[in-house]
Amino acid sequence: MSKMTDRLVLDFIKRQYHPYDTHGEFTRGFAAFQDGNCRNPNEADSVPGRAWDCGVAAAMRYSKAVAA
């Protein structure tokens, strides 16, 4: 896919996780998945913990979408 298409796919996936996609932990979880470290450093039932988990889930979906 082109860079533009990749960006559109990423934007679409991120919107599925709103409002957590606006939290800093979302971005850190997304990057952690790409680095191969998905262990959430936050309390599971906290907003940062949920944002981290959403970031990891979004990264998984994105990697599958652009691999095809």
C-alpha cells in the first residue's frame, strides 16, 4: 500500500478507540507492540491501562491491515 493509504487505515483504526486514542498511553501502547513489548505498565482497570491496551489492539489491527 502507499503511505497515504497506510495513513488512512491508521486513522480509521484509531477512531475505533476514541476517546482513548487521544491519551498518551495509547501512543505508548501502540509503540510497545511495534517493539515487541506488550506488557501494560499501568493498572488494568485505570484509564491509562485501558488506553495502553487500546493502543496495543490498534497496533495489532494496523499491522494485519498493512501486511496484506
